[in-house]
Amino acid sequence: MLSVFSRFSLLSLVTALVLTAVTAGTAAASAGAHEPDDVCIPGVPETDPLDAGPVEICMSVFQPADAAGNNRVPVLLHSHGWGGSRTSSPGSFQRYLDAGFGVVSFDQRGFGDSGGKAHVQDPEFEGQDVIAVIDYIAGLDWVERKGPDDPVLGAIGGSYGGGFQLAGAFTEIARTGDTRFDALAPQITWHSLPESLAPQEVVRSSWTSLLYAAGAGAHTSTVHAGFAEGVATGDWPATMDEFFRENGPEFHVEQGRKLDIPVLLRQGTSDNLFALDQAIKNFDRALTGKARRDSLLVGYNGGHALPNALPAGDAVAGDACSERLAGSYQELELRFFAEHLQGAPPELDGRGQYHLMTAHGDCLTVDSVAPTEDYTLPDITTTTAAGVPRAVPIAEGPLTIAGTPYLDGVVTALGLDSRAFLALSVGTTPADARVIQNNMLPHREESLNLGAQRSIELPSVAVRVPEGESLFLTVSPVSDMFALHGSRTPGGMQLTDLTVRLPVPQRTG
């Protein structure tokens, strides 16, 4: 298995490609491009004694050439991915400006020219910072308003730049019962940070190590201490659960809050940091029924997409669903905002549906991603801490799957803190079966267990299993996505009375 540290160069390259894909088309310079106005405003002061002090949040304001007090326009709020900074060069966001939108790109606290430390979308810090930026936008005389201090406002950005959108909107709802955002377009972002960084408290070590390194200068003392504890013990520290607890839609949904605005969710079906299930949970749980009927979820093969080497995974790059809906994601996003911010006729198809690119490159459009069909599996025994992956046949193709599968059965763990890693895979035989879209999830038994009923969530997928190939369940004692975070003691795990519940669409497009 590759060590975490030997993968840093590859991970850095993957992250750079992700950020490039998310921001593609925003920096196409044009002759005589308008210079943005650079502005800094007060943010929430830091309160930690080690970091205490005033904070400024800095932004670049892009005003369309024909926008003025007598010709007001909507604004799109933009921010960067983790470890990045705002987009400020002349000519950036030209396609949005040409389409009649102003753009405000800002440095989140701890990055770029903004001060403070990164609290990773904490409502009391980044959430309040977003509100301060919206207050500033509302005071610009060329910005269209729905009322006093209420601009016509959308938002764009991916990963951490998608997280700010949800943090800002939910923080406003928590404060006032409503948000001034009129539409959001978050890409490759999360529903729950603890679930993404450490599902079942098993750390996605390849990604957490990279993210820690990329934001080293922005971390709070709490994160520094938590990372050191995790490296020393191999466990997900309780302090990290507390630090991240409120920093995503999951927390707000638990408090009874939902977004009542249209959202264009774009997620990587082969993303193995903020995986497809995170967008599905946002779509299903974080939106009101009315908002969901006006929203779209578009899955593409990409995102934080690191290939699985152990066990071997498989995916192809592309965005077939955006291409089918509007020709490209860039065009889909512009049409989405034109409808919801500029009053264009509602001509986009596919609202309220899931549009998921498959592992083999086509697009599935479905009305539900819930399990619909059950398949019985033989008993499975796997070693823990060391060993080789095992692929267990489920069904022969042709078979279509789109959504989140589950494995139900009785689990017996013959060791302390036993961990196994599971995923669906496709191949002609168990020997050549490859993990669908490069994503695995752990199952963890913290103590000796002589048999307990479990329902295990498997990675969300979209795949057409062709005739001549089969669907498998891959069970492995190790996964390179969770390097150094396998079982704590040698032993074994037995799974019996097994049923896999698959989301086989009743209707596909």
C-alpha cells in the first residue's frame, strides 16, 4: 500500500485539477477587461487567546460594464476551494459579466488577504462573514434588490467554495428564519464534514493529510491539536467531532431548518472525499419539497477523484448529464441563474430529478435513488488488519443501479476495533472486478461482537452493468483511501444472513 506521505505529489496534482475543473471558464480574459474593485470589510473577531484579534474579509467586486443605478443587475457571490484565494484578475468571470451578472469573489477567513483562522464553515465565523459580505453587496447602488438590504443574489464555487454557500444561507435562516440568497450552485461539497472526513470515525487519511497540509497556516489551535492526536493514536479525535459538528447542512437539518430556494447541486460520482451520497443527502434532506421541485442534482465523473489502487477502482472522466441537459455545465449554470435571478422563462428540463453519470460514461435520469430490489448473498468472512480483497457475486448483467445501496446482515467481529471496507464492483469474474467509481466505505465494530444485526451503507453509485459482466460486493481488510486506518488488532469479521438492497431505477432516462 502506498504511504500517505508518498502520495502527496499525486494528491496535490489531483486537487489542482479539481480546482481547475470547478472554476473552468471563470478566468477568460478579454481585451480591455474591467478592473475589479478590491475591498476589505470587518469580519467576526477571533476569540481564541492564541489567535484573538480583529479580522478583515477581503473581496474583489466585478461590475458589468452597463450596470448602474438606473440599470441594476443581480450578483453572484463566489469563493475559492480549501487552501485557495479569491479570483481577482481583470477579465475573470467574463461569461457571467457578459450574461448580465455582477460577481463578488471573496477570500474566506484564514486565506488570501483575509485575516483570522479557518473554522471550516462554522456558522459563528464563516457563516457570519458571508452575512457581512451580503450586507456590503446590498449597499452597492448598481445591484438589483428585492427590498432594503436584500440583493438579488446567487452563489457559485466548489468544494470549500460550495461549503460557504450552504453555511451562509443556513446561518441567515438560523438568525432570521430566511435567507437573502435566491439560488445556489454549490459543487462537490458536503452534507456532513465528520461523515466525509471520517465515516464511522475511520479517517480518510489520504485526504485529511493533504487538507491539513494545504491549510497549515490557516488552522486553529484546535485543529492542530486534533491532527497531532489523530496521527499519534490512529483514531478520529472527539475534539474534531465537536469542532465540525455545526459546520454543514446536517446540523441545520437536525435543528429543523431547510433551504426554500432552488439549488443546482453538482457532485462527482467518482469523488472519494465528498462522495455522491453527500449531494444526495443535501438534495433529499436539506431542501423543502418546493425547493427540491425547482432544483437539480447533476453527477459527473470527477471531483476530488483519486483512483483506487487497493482495491482497484474504475471510472471515466466526463459530464454527460450536463451535456444532455444544456450542452455543458457552464451553460446549465447560466441558464439556471437566468431563470431564478433574471426572470427568464423556466425552460430547463429535469427539475426535481437526479441526473447521474455512470461509470461507463452515459447519463441516468431517475426520480428516486432509494433501494428497490433485494438480493441474497452467501456468508462472507474477511480478515482484518491485513489480507486481500474479496469480490462476492450479487447479480449478472444487464443491470442498472443509480443511488445508495445497503448491506443488511449479522456481523460477528473477532477482534477489537475491527474494520472492513466495502463497495460495489463490476467485472466478468471476481478476479477482475473493479470498484465502481473509486469509492469505498468502512464498516467498524469497536469491540468484540459475537453477532449483531447491522445495516451498512455502501457507496452511492451510478452504473449500467452490461450483459456478460456481473455486479459484485467487494469486501477488503484495507483501502488506500484510509491508509494506516485499518483494524486496530488482527482478527476476522464474519457477515451472515446477508441481503444487499440495490437502487434499481423503475424508470430511467
